[in-house]
Amino acid sequence: MQAYLLVLICVSLWALIPVVSKLGQTNLDHHQFLFWSSLLSFLAYFIPLVLKRNSGWSLSRKESFEATGLGFLGTYLYYILLYYGYSHAKPLEVLIIQYSWPIFIVILSMIILNERLTALRGVSALFGFMAVLLVITRGNLHSIRFSNLSVDLIVLFAAFVFALFSVLSKDIKIQPLPLLTVYFGTALIFSLAGMFIFSSFRVPHGKSILPVLINGILVNGYSYLFWILALRKAEASYVALFVYLTPIISTMYVVLIFGARLSPIFGLSLALIVIAGILNQKSQMGSSG
């Protein structure tokens, strides 16, 4: 139950990504947006770590190397590849390929963590992905066109990268606070370098300030804490399938904030997600029993 609540909080924050990305990049490009988000995410963990006594900040050389490597994978490389995809391919195909990462987690969990794929969990993954397809395409599956193979493969690799990051983060023994400080410290260094190499320095202003703050502290920041804790509470393949709730919640946010029209297909997608969640929950009960 703890894992379930943690991942629900996490996906509720991740579901804000379309909103904060749209509003936050009104006067920032994706390199600048990632830098400021990484800076705020780093401070969100670094400041409590400094203020907290006996926080377990002292890391061995091996732990520092592991945390830095995982931070590069999950908080920098994933986003840069994903942003590249959104700037060079149609958003629809990028979104669909992006949501392959929960399936990658299921596969990698079997290989790396020796988790067992049950029939219920397999069907749950199928239903979840079908719900994502319906929400993204609004039921018009014929609109899917994978026309840019090279970019699509880059986005697919990005999905694999985040799945690998999640699976490897599950069993790392470092306490969450110092671990996430290193994660986002790594992202901050690489995003700073990327901004100066591929873009220019620019301070958020006007309408982009609040979205950048929300994204850096909550959406891209504390969401990772809930994600890491959820991974440590339950099997990675179980936790990953709840990610398919994200586009459902995103749609609700967009409707509420931007006044977008709610498609009738949303009801079918929601029903598939509910069924997927029930099956996934039953699979977890069966594996623990």
C-alpha cells in the first residue's frame, strides 16, 4: 500500500510536465529550461541535506561513482534525448515511444532483478499501453505515423535509459537524500555545460518563472524521491505499470487549466487504466502470497 501511494503521488507530479513545459519554455529553450530545473532540483535536496545532521552524506568512492553514473542516466541523458526527440519529430510519435519505458522496466526487472513476469502483470502492461495510445491519439489510431526512424530510435533509447536508471536505482544502498543530491548535482553540471555549448545563458522571467519553480522543485525534483521510495517498497515491474496513469491525469490537468475539450475516448482509456491497475494489484498480491 505504501508503494501504491508513493507512486500515485509521483505520477500526479509527472502529469504536470505538459503544463509546466508549455508555460515554462515561453522564453527559454530546452537547454535553459533543463538547467534551471536541475539547479532548483539540486537545491531542493542539497539545502535539507546541509541542514540535517547525521544525514549519511559521507559516500565511498564506489557509491559516489554509482550515484554520479545513475544521475547522468536518469536526470540528464534521458531528458536531453527526449527533448531532442520533441524538437526533431512529431510530438505524437515521441509521446507514444516515450511510454515504452514502463515495458522496458518490466523486461529489465526480469533480467537484472530476477523478478517474475506473471500473466496478470503482462495483461496489465498491455491494457495500460492501450490506454496511453487512446489518450494520446484521441482514439484515432490511424494518426500514428513513425516517419523519422533515426529520431524515433533516439527516443526509444531514451526510454530504455530511464528504465535502466530506475531498475539500477532500486537496490542502491545510499540514503535517498544524499543519493538524489548527487543525481541532480550531476544533472546540474551537465546541463550547465550543455547550455553554454549549445545555447546561451538566460534568466527566467515573466510567465516562465512560476512554471520553472514548480518543475524544478516538484515535478522534476521531489517526484524522484517518491519514485525511488516506491521502487524500494515493491517490485520495479509492479511500480512501473502505474506510470500509465500519467497521461490520464495530464489530460485532466490540461482540461482544468487550459479549458481543453475532453474527448469521449477518455472514458474508455480511464476504464482500461482501472482494469490494468486491478490486475497489477492482484499480481502483486499473488507474488507476495
